[in-house]
Amino acid sequence: MSSKLPIYVKDGLSDEGNRRRRVTLNSKSVFLAFCTLALLSFNLFLVSGNHERSQRIPQNAQEILSQCALLKQTPGPPSNFHARESSDRLEEGTKATLIKNATVWTGLSDGKELVKRADILLEKGIIKGLGSSIEKKHLRILRDNDELVELDVGGAWVTPGIVDLHSHLGVFSTPKLNGAMDVNSPNGPVLPWLRSIDAFNTHDDAFQLAISGGVTTAQVLPGSGNAIGGQAFIVKLRKTSDRSATSMIVEPPYTLNGTTPLPGQPLRWRHLKQACGENLRRYGTRMDALWSFRSAYDEARKIKNAQDAFCTKAEQGLWNELKGESFPDNLKWEMLVDVLRGKVKIANHCYEETDLDDIVRITNEFKFPIASFHHASEAWLVPDVLKRAYGGPPAIAIFASNHRYKRESFRGSEFAPRVLADNGISVVMKSDHPVLNSRYLLSEAQQAHYFSLSPHLALASVTSTPAKAAGMDHRVGYIKEGYDADIVVWDMNPLRVGARPRQVWIDGLAQLGLEDGRLLVSEDKGLRSLPKTPNWDRERDDAVKYEGLPPLDTIIKKKKGRVVVKDVKEVWSSSESETLSKPGTVIFEDGKIACVGLLKCVWSEKEEGITVVDLKGGVIAPGSFSFGSQLGLQEIQGEPSTGPGTGLDAFDGVPSIVGDETGLEKSVDALKFGTRNALKAHLAGTTLSSTSSLLSSPYTLTSTFRTGSLNALEDGAIISDGNALHVTIKRPGTGFRAGGGSVSISAQIKVLRDLLLKGEGVFGDVAKGSLPLIVETGSADIIAAIVRLKRDVEGKLDAKLKLVISGASEAHLVADELAQENIGVILKPSHAFPDSWDERRILAGPPLTNTTSIVTLIKSGVTVGLGVKEGWEASLTRFDAYWAYIDSDNFLTKKQAYDLVSSNLETLLGVWSSTNSVDEDRDWVLYEGGDVFALESKVIGVASGRRRVVELF
Ligand SMILES: *[C@@H]1O[C@H](CO)[C@@H](O)[C@H](O)[C@H]1NC(C)=O
Ligand SMILES: *[C@@H]1O[C@H](CO)[C@@H](O)[C@H](O)[C@H]1NC(C)=O
Ligand SMILES: *[C@@H]1O[C@H](CO)[C@@H](O)[C@H](O)[C@H]1NC(C)=O
């Protein structure tokens, strides 16, 4: 709108005050307004007719009336949208594609529709046909396209492209660099005028990674550092020929370039990010944050009311009363006015009951809906609060198991998706990329399914449900004629851990490998079926009953004496040759294995005190091992009062009272037992963990503890009080407090070299090779410098260092050299991600590369372990190992893959020594109903020789 003030011409029709003006309404411009606004102008006519006094019609009356009419328009697709011939996003040269013989999960019928042996025809960026008789129905397309790409997928699973409702792709870019950290504005709690697209970096390394995980569409949200953080945009992740951020937006709202829809065309949805809770404490208390919402919406409400009053007059033709008044508007608040007019899908970051309740109250006070609550760790506990939200309950967008990282996520639960679904609330799984690498968003749905969400809702949670919450379900999230040609062909059932895209199309363009749509990954037909999942009824009921904090220790039943485990399919041991198939029965005596095998194990139900467990064809395996997080040091990452405190930093100056200029700390002294993350790890079969307070100290002595122990003095709680020296070499600006953060790389390496050559205390043990040295770095260059340091020290001292590189994203670039030097590697995270500049040269793994770092390193002869970054991940180590197995494409056996998170880590970290022993201290885990990697299986117990019990959960 050019001018909002009514403009009156000096002469002619408008100057004389009291002339009856009804007749002049047929002036050309007003007549046009009549045509577009038939109903309104009819009213206007009538109302004018009722007024005896004549009105002075402004010259820009039509513009004003159009603008008023626009206020009442609602967003959404045109009614004939699905009849479109071609996509608005079509790229020139997009070939028609016929995908034949697919098992298609369409998303329709609440996600329950599966079309088998179906063909899918993609043309001009949209889905033209789906079904079995496509050839007949679409003869023209098939005949006229000499470049038709045909592809028989042999019955493989096909789903719509994955939709990530919560991503910071492009605004929190990878690798993280200060120059592109554009996710949170520091400029106050209320900023509805900001737009994520204005900061959108089209060079983010993560786009291609996300596509390789099947993600095709994402909502790019500003950060959650502000109550109203700014406008969000829905983008497709593929490259566009235009290369601009704008060209990646799906249905850009007209406000973005200040245009209005053509006559007959509806508006498009706008998107807004809001946040409440802890993050807002930077601007005061929760009370302040809520006032900031209310005062902002009050401002918007005043403008809305003024606009409505203005437009009512204009539409009634009461132009005289508008003289000197301009259309009430304010660029800063127009977004919130659109919220009040129901034109905006709000994604609201909000964790706790109290915060959810606050926002729900506000929606009723100001009468606007919330499309989705995000994070929402306690939403599953308050379904009735959600149902009170104005306009209906929002969808709930959550993580599967990433909980307890801050106070407000402490009650998050892996059972939340199912509980929400049982209450009729829409469940969305989201990445919050890069918090979770969105490449593995599907894995969130797999976990939700593992923890009892139905399969159709699990698949919908990353496709159709988020599409609906974003107002995009008319074109993405389903496989249906007329929808965007965003399609993924999977190499196994998509709800199985390890599922990878064989090919991904966005707007009909194949994204992986060659343009011909070639399938990159072969399929394992044995894994096509839906995985069965364990029964979690008891755990889920407890989770609800105890409001997210079910007791984790008192549910353990401790059995002394003889425990007979029946129907055991395999006993895995740390060496492949010892792994026993079909042992049938295993008997534990006071937690120790007494016999294995039907013949060797003689027992009777009548024996006094005997406990009998039916493993239902499950497996007994050594406990897995976790390394790399603050597990056992910190209960809640975001709460300093639950953690070990800031470590001593040799580069920052160690107080003289410490009496050791390196400030070397023994992390064992800060161990904390019985944390929820540790107990959950224990209940999931991760029975041992090594930890070090590296977050703040360059030098720490790593300690190893039992995750299931409740205090340090319990027998077997501490496996080792100093099994390795952990050293970090860090670049500036990588989040490290001081030391490595501000001291040069060469200075850090010089100091380490000197300490080893001087050989005092622990550094002497390292120099002699009796204590492993774990160096934390991602960079191949720093690894090379450390290799040179090793050679140097070994040459001068005539010793052999036991060196391990942890982090090691770029280790595959120097795999042969590491093998020659007998240096081990702990990959952390286990899935390569180019988080920082030092970690950017990753081997991404299939379908982007033929091989992975894990395989490359092992092929070169390097011993490899897999680490984790955060405590909650410790209960998922077996799935990390399974991914390594799948991605190795049969190079690794399952057993070798499991070693990556068990015996290999123990070896690399020097866990076993003269003061403890593998046989005494390593626990056995009972997996019921399947093997260690199977989604069918569930950990039901841990046998501990050292503690002389079998624990049953
Ligand atoms: C479709 O794939 C299935 C599974 O591979 C196969 O048995 C069937 O013969 C295929 N049908 C056609 C029409 O190609
Ligand atoms: C403005 O945006 C609308 C909506 O995407 C689009 O149709 C129109 O072509 C754009 N106009 C200009 C000048 O960029
Ligand atoms: C990956 O493997 C395929 C099939 O074996 C081969 O055609 C391709 O060249 C390989 N790519 C690379 C980068 O090695």
C-alpha cells in the first residue's frame, strides 16, 4: 500500500462538503474495488444509502478498501491447488521420473495407508500419479517424455520427504564460525519484526547431510533467546538455480516483498518463533517474560482494533469521519497483528507445565492459536492444559531421548510421544538442528516407536504431522497426486535403526549422486518388515505416575544365589571366537556365570531360593561402555550447582595453594553417583563409564565408574581412579573457557611436550607408556602435530607412548600414519558431523560416501572406539554401534561393531589394570527377546560378579 492516508483531491467531485456522493461511487477506481470486493462494496452501497449526509470519497479509496479486504483474508492453498500442472518451484530441466514397484507409505488415513507394488510418477516437480495402473492413466506423460527416468525399486519402502519442524539450518551454520552465528538477537525479548531468512546462510554444510538423511523440508526458526524471536520460514533444502535464500522458501508470504496476492489468490501462511522459560531469564524472571508477551500483544491488539474501526468506516463509506486519519499500521507490530488475525503459525519453545500454562492463558486472553509447542518436556504431563489452548491443542514437537540437559527438561521422557498420542495430541519429532544433527531426524521417530508410539504415528511425526503444523500439508508430508515431488526410497523399513535413503527427490529432482535418480545404497530385504518393539506399559505408567521422575534404583530387584536364565540364544563375549550360539541356558551364581549350555547347566524349579528368568530367545552380552560426556560428574548440564565446578586451567594460572602448576585434577574426586543419566544408562545396558572434567581443564585424570552404583564407597563403584591422562588441544573460539581457548596451538603442544620430557608424576607415567594419553582434537593437522610430538618424546626417552585421539573427526585423513604409530581413535560423536572448522573434513558415510571413518580406520589397522558428547546419550550406545555395523556394509560383524562401544574403549582407555579385572568387574547384560542391536529386545537385567548379584528390572 503506497499511501494509507485518505487523499482528497482539491477540485471536482470531492470538494463540496454536503453533496450526496452515492452517485459518484461509480468512478473508475472505486468501481474496480467493487469488482474485487463484491460483497463488501455491496454493504458499502447499502450503508451509504442509509446515510443521508454525503461523503467525500478519497482518491485512494480503492486502495484502502483493498487493504481492508486483505485483513479478512485467510491463508491457505487455492481451492484448485491440486489440479496444478506444474510446481511453482519447478527447475528447468527437471526430468519426469517413474518409480516402479514401491511399498508406499502415503501418510493418508492417519498414516495407516500402505500401497504395495505401486508406481509413482513425478513430473514438473509434482506427484502426477500413484498406484498400480499408472501406465494407462498417464500415457501422455510417459509417451511425451523421451527423457523419462525409470527406476524399479523392487518393493522398497518409500515415504514422503522428511519435514523438520524445528531447525536452525542456515542461521546456526556448520561449521560453526563467529561470522555466521545469526540465531539469537541480543536486542531484547520482543522482536517480531526480525526474520530468520535475513540471516540465512545458503552455504551451510549441513544441507546436504540433512538431505542424505531424507530431510527435504525444514522450518528455519530464529533461536529461543527471545520471547518473540522473529519470523520463521519453511524452506526446501535442495540447491536452487537461483542460489538465493529467497528461492529456497516454500510459499513465501507476500509480506516478504511487500506485494499482495493476485485477485482470487489466497494469502500464504506466515510463521513466528516464540519462547518462554529459562532462556528468557537473561531478560529477567519468568514474570518479566510473560509481561513482555502481554504488553506486545496488547500493542498489537490496539492496532488491530484501530484497523477494524477504520475499515468499518471505510467499508460503510463514512469517508468524512476518516478525514485526516491514516490506516493504522506499524511495521514493528504488523506481524503480531497478523497473529491476532489468525494468519500465523506460531512455533513456541516452551518446556514446563507452568510455562505451557502461561502461554495457553495468553492465547485465550488475546485469542490466537499456537501451531506447535517445541521441546515441551512436560507437555505429556498436562494434556488438559494443551486442550485449553485457544483454537485447539498445539502439536507437540519433541526429542525422543535428549532430556535432562537443563532443569526444565529434567522431566522429559522417552514415553512422552505415546502418552501424548493416547491423549489425542499431535506428536512431532524434531531435530532443533544443530542440537541434534537433522540427518538423523528419522532416528527420533524410530526411538519414539521403540518406546511404544504406534508405527503410523511415528512415521507421521516426521512427515505429515509437522507438515500440518506448518500449514504445508497441502503440498508436503504426503505421497498423493498433486503434492510436491519430495520422495525418499529407503534401504529397509524406515522405522528400523540404521535405515538410510537410497535416493531422495526434492521437487522432482534427484538429490543423491547422479541426476538420473540412481539408487546409491543397496537394500537389505530381510529388514523390510516393521520391527516389533518391547512392552513398556509398566515403565510408561510409572513415568506418568511420578510426573516424569519414576524411581530408577528402587525398581531393581537384587537376586543373590542361583539365577537361571532360560531360552538364551547367544552369549556374546569380548572375543569373537568365544561367542556362543544356542546355549539355551545360563546359570549365574551370586552374579557370576556358573555354567553355559543346556547340558552343563543342571537345575530344578524346586531348588530353594532359585530365580528363573525367561530370556525369550534373547542374548547375554558384556555391558557396554560410555566415554566422552560429563556422565557421573554433572546431573544437569545447564545447572552449575549440579556439577563439578570450573576446573583448574594451567594456561590461566593455577593458584599456588594447589602446588602443581599443571592443575591436574583427578575427576574421581568429583564423581557423583545415582544421577538419572547414569542410572538410565545402567538400565539400558551401559554399565561402565569413563569420565573427565575436560569441559574446563586442559589436563584431567580420567576415572572409570559403574553407572549402576549409588555411591563411591559401594563395592565396585569405582573401577579406576585414574586410568588415563586426558588432554585437550583447542583452538580459540571453540567454547573452551580459557587456556586452549586463548593460547596458541603451538604453545599448548610445546607445554605438553615439555611436561612429558620432564616426566614428573602422572606425566612420567604417560612418558613411560604405563598410562594412556588421550588427546582431544578433531583436526587432522593437530593429530599430525601430536604424532610428531610422540615420535619426538619416544626418540628422546626411548619409550613408547600409549596414545589415543578422541573427537577425531578428521582422523581418517591420517589413518595409515595412526596405524603405524599404534595410536587408537575414539570417534566422538560416532556419526561424523562438521561441527567446527577443525572437524569439517568428515567422511560422511553412505549414501554420501562409500565408506565411513570407522571402516577406513579399522581397515588401516587402527583400534577404534565410539564416544558420546552428552550424558543422556550413554543409554543409546548400543544403537551407535548398530549404526556403525549397518554403515560398514558387512565389513564389520555385529560383534566387532559392539566392541566399538565395549572392549575397544576399555582397551584404549586402559581401564583394566592390576587393581581390577575384566572377569570380576565387567557386568553381563540380559537382553530379552532379541540381540543387543535388535529393536525387539529390551534390557531386563544386569549380572554383576563383582557385586555378587543379578539385578532384574
Ligand atoms: C516387485 O518387487 C517384489 C519384491 O522384490 C517382487 O517380488 C515383484 O516381482 C516385483 N513386481 C514387479 C511388478 O516388478
Ligand atoms: C513477491 O513475492 C510473491 C510471493 O512469493 C511472488 O509471487 C512475487 O513474484 C514476488 N515479487 C517480486 C517482485 O519479487
Ligand atoms: C562408490 O561405489 C560405487 C559402486 O561400487 C562406485 O561406482 C563409485 O565410484 C564409488 N565412489 C567412490 C567415491 O569411491
